[in-house]
Amino acid sequence: MSSSSFLSSTASFFLLILYLLGSSQISDGAQQATYIVHMAKSQMPSSYDLHSLWYDSSLRSVSESAQLLYTYNNAIHGFSTRLTPEEADSLMTQPGVISVLPEHRYELHTTRSPLFLGLDEHNNADLFPQTGASSDVVVGVLDTGVWPESKSFSDNGFGPVPSTWKGGCEAGTNFTASLCNRKLIGARFFARGYEATMGPVDESKESRSPRDDDGHGTHTSSTAAGSVVEGASLLGFASGTARGMDPRARVAVYKVCWLGGCFSSDILAAIDQAIEDNVNVLSMSLGGGMSDYYRDGVAIGAFAAMERGIFVSCSAGNAGPSPYSLSNVAPWITTVGAGTLDRDFPAIAILGNGKNYSGVSLFKGDALPDKLLPFIYAGNASNATNGNLCMTGSLIPEKVKGKIVMCDRGVNARVQKGDVVKAAGGVGMILANTAANGEELVADAHMLPATTVGEKAGDIIRRYVLTDPNPTASVLIQGTVVNVQPSPVVAAFSSRGPNSITPNILKPDLIAPGVNILAAWTGAAGPTGLPSDPRRVGFNIISGTSMSCPHVSGLAALLKSAHPEWSPAAIRSALMTTAYRSYKDGKPILDIATGKPSTAFDHGAGYVSPTIATNPGLVYDLTTVDYLGFLCALNYTSSQIRSVSRRNFTCDPSKTHSVADLNYPSFAVNVDGSGAYKYTRTVTSVGGAGSYKVKVISESTAVKISVAPAVLNFKEVNEKKSYTVTFTVDSSKASGSSFGNIEWSDGKHVVGSPVAITWT
């Protein structure tokens, strides 16, 4: 094993030791702490023979007594030591020092999202009491299948398959029924619709069975309900204990996505089967174009599932930050956007002019030489008009060989750009975001030393490489850091509202972790998914609302096990009304796309907070009859309603149906002139007796929000009370959109609903 591999794979152990060392005080009582010092290794003066001597000398310049605890040679370049805050500040000014980071406590608890969401094992036992090590809740996942050999699907400690389960395990290419167990209790595949359009599945490229040759389905299903796996990591990054949101739930997979896509006929067949099999939760990290509900196969299938008491969560889409970019917006679907965690994977772009810029990377392998290397812009190393994008075959090897190459983000996959650079003889890559991605940094397991930098840094680096007569650069991979602030932020790629199908229903419903998520992976593909990637990993780190959706699916399973009587709408209400929209200091959650506070069109009700959702106080419940009334309010014809609901249903002409009266836990008001807009809601007490008072927050003077009554008194569990919200609008004072919140509180619970007002 190379020193590089050894250092990366044992980074967590080193950091744990550093933490233990850092928790002690030296005898003279000075307030020292352990710091990790990142050095620009290639900037070592020629007067030093060894980097360790340079590090020691740098340290001596600020402290005569400090000792090197560890010298890092590869995973990061630098050292750790004990310093006072003043010494650390002084060291930061020394030549070659990139950063001096106070050490953070590393818990062996990752995907990190359970910990970040407050779900440690102790909390789980208190908040979600169940008998035994397993639950009877079944999470059905429609995706690319499953890699059953993954430790995330181990059934150690699980009791018998629930007696209510009617599903099965289908055999096929590279898959036998015996691969299912008491954890992975169902596995099926649906290819008829796909094959009808695309021809037979090419079994030399993918398995015509539930087996996942892609990785996406294994990642999503293990995120929702993967078993506890100690010692998980991607190539040493994000090491710790991986587990799904509900590690005690059962998993059933329905493979509906193939190399050529996911076809709605197969999706509907899978939903149909999942209902028959008796799943409790359906998780679908897939989506297509926007269409009316009666034309949308996912919406139609989800309606049927909802009727059977199945909670359906879907990804909002990755078309952000553009407005109106959402998919899966039916009100009986819980629509999930993406936010970040407090974990990052820094990698520094080092330039020959002495400037360094922080990016992210999951590259693991031999580091670059200890010197700055020739640096070239891809647009100047190509005859193609879009040569800057590093498309396949676009780079001229004679211009690239032995150099660091700068590529711009866009069109082709980020990891593919690095592969193109490597194939042309380049030795490293700096990948620059463009305006579409702004400052959002998504980490990738690149095939060569590479870092992705934000748009601002990219613009500066591009100017340097294009104007300096002899540009040079290097890339320094730094490993894993946690407690990154501010966190969470809304992901730039996360699709945004308003809801283009039904503007009076606010979507997304909420956001959950979806950036740089560690979860199980297929054994049939490398972490990049590229055919040229020979690496095989048990876990991978990827990003998307595909990752945030199964977080909510797993949390719904937890709530279902704690409250089996709750409807899908009640579970969604609990997750939405307890979500948070501001940091602990009271400032609003930021949108990474703009650097400004996010709005309800970005985050919906907010960032999910599952430990509070178990006891929300009040819920906004909905039944099939309510949704039928909603379809009437849309002026759907009887045949259109039948398309959605599978029944003959005629809207009562004597009733006035209003979308505004659907009992949703949020408010979206479309204003087409001055006047009063009234919405009615009914809340059910799930917290017992209590007196709830309303609090209204509005950012616009153009809208007056009044709630009647202002106090709701409950005497018993499951009692219902209704209220009316009147939005009085003066259109002469405003345009665009305005936001606010309506909160009910009894002193113990806070039941929050976001408000979005749009002038049309």
C-alpha cells in the first residue's frame, strides 16, 4: 500500500487520536488546542531537503515549544500540532500555509445525515420505540434495482418477514430469489414497457433482473432504510458508520429504470405491484416533464397508493435554480428538494502566482509531484468550438500532456471531463463552475487529481491561465472536514417553485440532505459510473434530489412505525410543520445559488427535523374525498378525474370547490388584483388537550394576513378545529413574490406553515 493510500484510509483514526490529544491541557495552563495545518507542499523553499523540516521550521516561527503531532504526506499535505489561538493566527500568515483549522470532533457516525438530523441510536430508541431490532414497515423503492450483497441489506438481528407482506423475489440475469432475506424482502423488475420501445434489454450491459448495475437504486434504498454498517467510506472519505434513516425498516425494490430510461408503463406496473405487495412507503427518485395530473403516470400511480395508506415521496428534480423547474407536484405526493450537510471534502487549486482557491474533490490515488506543473485552459488545447467543456475527443494530446487542464462545467458529466483530460495525457484538472451553478461545490471521485471550484474562483483562475505567460498550477486533496458553516444551505441544483401545474399548492414541500451523500453502491460500476473506471467500492458519495427523496422516505417509515394510525397526509404534515427555515442564530437558511436567504419556493416548509416531527402537536390531514374535491376545483372533467382516481365521480354542482381550501400545511396565494383572498384549514390535535395561539409573520406591507379564530382550544386527542386565513392585498404596493409564515403554538409545540404570495 502506498503512503498515499495508507494515509487516506486511516485519516479518521488519525483525527480521532488528534481529538483525544486535543481534549487535554498542557501543564502550564495555556489555552492550547489541536490544529491541522494545510501546507502548499509545492511551495517548499529549495533550502529544505524534507517537507517535515519545512513544516517544523514554519512551526518554530510562531512557537518554540510546539511539537509536530503528525506529518501528513498525501491525503493532506501538512501537519498537526498544539497551539494557542494567537499562535494559530500567526502561523496562518507564514509562507506556504494554506489554512490552520481548529480540530473538530469526528464521531464514527456517517452517512452523517442521521447525525446531522439528530438521529443517533439513543434518540431513535427514545423517539421511535419499537420492540425488537426490526420494524414491520416496508419501504418500496422504484429505481435501478439493488445490489443485494451490500452490507446495507444485511438482515442480522431481523425478525421474520412481516405476515402482512405479500411480495416476492424475482429471479433473472445474475439474480436468484435466494438473494432476498429478512431485510431485503422484495425484489422485482419491470421491463416490458422499456423493451416495447427500445428493444430487448442488452444483457451484456445490464442485468434483466432486479440487480442494480448502475448504483443509483442501491444508493437510494440504503439511504432510506439501509442496515447499520460500521467502517463505511468512499476511498477513505466520509468514514464512519453508515445507516439509513430507518435502519429497522424492510426494503422492497422495484427496478423500473434501464440504460435507456424509465418508462411510465413500467413505473405504473411497479406501483401497482407495490400496492399489491403491501408496502407502507413508496420512494421514487425519478421525474419527467410537467403535465396535468391526469396525464402524469407517477401522479396517477401515487394517487392509488395514497388511497391505500401508502406514503409517497418523490424527488423535486435537479433543474434548479431556475424558477418553475419542479416535477412531481401532485398534492398527494411529498415533493422533496435538496440541501447540504455540514460536511465537505476540500481540495485546493494552487496557482503559480501564489494564490490558492478552495474547491472539493473525492480523488484518491497518487498525488501530483511536489512542484507546480504547466497549466493550460482547455479552450486553448482544442480545435472544437466548445473545447473549454472537455468533451470526449476534444483535447489535443500534444497541448495537454503532462499539464494541469482547466475545464468549464456544463453539458457532459463532471467526472467525464476528468477522464477526457486523463485520456489526452493531462495529469490533473481544475473544473470551474459557470453561472448556472454559482458557488455550489459538488464533490466527485475523479479519475485523476482534480478539484471543482466555484464560479468566482473559476473566473479568477481562468484569467490567470489565459494571461500569465507561463501559468503553473497544482491540486491538493485535503480529505474530509465536518461542522462546515453555514449549514444547511439550499442546493443550487434543487428544483424550485412556483408550482406550474397548480400555483395555489406550494411546492417543494420541504428539503432534506441531498449533497455529497454517502450510501451503498453497486459492485458492477466504479464510483464515477464511467465504463473506463475500474474501481469498485462498497459505498459512494453522490448528490441530487434523488438523494434527498429517500431521506424523507425513511423518515416517513420511522413516523409510520411510531404512529401506525397516521395517514400519509398526517405524516407529511408532521414533517412539514416541524421543519426549520433558519439557523440557530435566527438568520434564514441561505440559498447557495444566490448567497441570499432562501424562500419558500426554494425550501418549501424548510429543512426536515425528524426528532420534532414525532410530536408535532397538530396535523393537517387529508382524505381521498378531499383530493377529489381538489380535482373538481381544477375543473377536471369526469373522465379526467377518472384517469386520476380510477372511479366514476361527478363533481357536485351545488358545491363551490376551491383549491385554496385543500387542507394543505402551506399557503400559496396567487394575486390577480387587490382584494381579500380566503383560505380555510382544519387541524387535528395529535398532542392531546391544549390551547394554541396563532402568530403571523409577513415580510410585505402590501399584504395583511389575518387569522380567525386566533386561538384554538383542544380538549382531547384527534379533536379537529378549523380556521380561516384572509389575505388582504393592496396590489398598488407590490409585485413579484412575498413570503411569510403562520405558526400555531401551545407553548410546547410550534406548528408552522410557510406562506408564498405571488402577483400574477
